[in-house]
Amino acid sequence: MVCTMRRRKIKRKSEKKKVDFGSYKSRAKNEKYLKDISRINKNQKKNMLEAGVDPDSKERSGTFIQINHSVVHSNSLYPGLEVMDITDALDKYGWLKNYYWNLISFNEDEFTKKVKNNSHHGYFLRAKPGEKAVYPLQSCLFLNENNIIQNVHNIIIAEENSELQVITGCARSRNVKRGLHIGISEIYVKKGAKLTFTMIHNWAEDVIVRPRTMTLVEEDGIFLSNYICLKPVKDVQMCPKAELIGKNSTARYNSIFFSHLGSNIDVGARVILGAEGSKSEIISRAVSSGGNVVARGYLKGEVPNVKAHLECQGLMLGDKGFIRAIPELEGNTKDVDMSHEAAIGKIAKEEIEYLMARGLTQSEAQAAIVRGFLDTTIMGLPKELQGEIDKMVSSCEQEVF
């Protein structure tokens, strides 16, 4: 059953108040290309690391870094993987135009139109057929000037029977307090391919973020999407979509976010199960410590013998802000197996007292409970990547808790 009445009544905050593009700078100074990115500014390096991007490129297959409107580094360490500026890739490969603005219409909303009319590069990542990368590719979209707008267009292709991990970190330098980031991403998972896509946000209190993402998954393809946002941000609104067009294809979305006082986080996912044997899960964990959260999920079964589950868990830490869960299921035929569950609550007094009786302070007890609630093991990451993500989460603990 689709809760259409409820959906119409509850609007995103971003729909109530338009973004004033004219209040942001549309031009940025050119940044120098860095052949050796380990020499990057120490402060920039710190913020990149907190977004999962390692400028030393340890255990990475390749790196793409864009600062403001300039691509400052683009390099693949393996011949079976391609890492390029999207502008250069379009010039090099004539066939790439068939993938560009193919899954997302540039007339979809004001943000897609903005990127179409004034694009500031973006990345092209590709695993060639049969390539099975051991280490992830990494990309970083970085704001280094205050009050700037960054419009990027990204394309990722996992060719047939390839395996690819991508960490994309979005971050800013210390001096950046205000900005607008718009990212268009079109993702293709070909027959028998597996793509793990992990997005980590490390923004600031007055940054607005508008990702627009669409993924196409072919037969026996697997797409795993992970989103982590623990730092303050003014306004995030995104609802990536996946279409499962191949038999036995899979899409899973995992989101973990912490909404601070003054933050508005509107995050969800939409999956269309359009092929026999296709499967999907949408799992989210949201904590509000005074900020606003809207957790959306939409699953549509168009053919028989599909399976899907939607789950949202919310935790309120105070009397300010809100968490709103909006789960939707739609079945258009018989023999679909679809379910959802949602729960919003607070930390039980008994849990706090139990931990305090074992020597923790009240704040330490609360932090331990929240840390357990935001357990990244739900993401099903490879062991090596799981360890890196856990380190990144730990580095945020003092600021978050």
C-alpha cells in the first residue's frame, strides 16, 4: 500500500524555501595540479581523512581530488581501473555521451538545471570487464573557499563481472563556513558486476548539499550504497534511486546520520524492482540531538518473485528537533515479498543507569549507547574497508558525542 495522502502532506523543508543561487560565488580561483597529493595542505589532509579520503593513498587503487572548481589530482594505480576528470573522459571517449545525462534528466529540478548550465567538472570512475579491485578507488570533492557553489557531474561504470569499491568523501577546509554543493551522479552496474559505493560527508554548519543520484543494475549485478554523515551541516536533501532491470539483481542502501542542532537532514532511497528475482533493502539509523531528520524509503515491486525490506530506526536525544520516518511500499503484481518497519525512541533511563553502575559517567554512558546505535556493521562492508570506516567514525566521537 502506498501512503500517498501522507506523502503529499509532508513536504521537505527545501521545498518550502528556495535556495538563493545568487548568494553564492560562482567563480573560484584556479588550484594547482598536484602530482604528489601526499604534499597537500595539512589542514586539508585532516578534513579529507575525516571524510574517508587518504591523500597518502594507502591501500587505494586510485585517487581523484577536486578542490572548488579545479581537478588537482586524478590517477589510477591499475590498468584495469580508470580515474579521470569527467570533462577529459568525455573528450577521450565518444561512447561516454550515451551515459551522460542518461539516467538523470537535467530538467528534473532547479539543481540538475544548475549543473547542466554551469558544470564544474566531476569524476569518471570505471572498472573494466572482469577487473576485481582489491583496494577501493577514492574521490574527494572539497570546498576551499567560503561561500562558493560547486556543481559537479560524476559517472561510475562497473563493467561486466567486475568488482569495484568506491569511497567518495565530501569535505571543506576550516575557513569554509558557508557553501553549496550540487552533485549529479550516474552509476552503471553491468551484468555480474558488484559495486560498493560509500559516501562520507564532512561539511560545516552553513553548507547546503544537494546530491542527485541514479543507478542502473543489470542481471546478477549487486549495488551496495553506504552513506555516513556525523558532522554538522545546514541542509542535506537527497533521495538516490536505483532501477533493478536485470534478473537476480540487488540494491542495498544503508544510511547512518547524526543531526545536530540547526541541521536539516532529508535522506532516503527509491528502488524499482523491475526484474524477476531482484532484491533490495533500505536501512537507516538516525540520531537527532536537536536537528531535524526526514528518513524516506520507497520500494516498488513491478514483477513477481521480488523481495524487499525497508527499515528505519530513529533516536531522539533531547526535546528539540524531530525525526520523521516515511516508509512506502508499492506492489503492482502478485507474488511480491515486501515489508517495512520503523521506530523512533529515546535512550532508556535503565540503560544509562546500568552503564553508570559499571563505572561510566552519564555522558560516557550516553555516548556508548549512541555509538552502538550507529553501528556501521549494518553496511556489510569488506573487512578492510570496515576497519577504515570505524576509525573515521571514532575520530568524530569527541565532536559528535
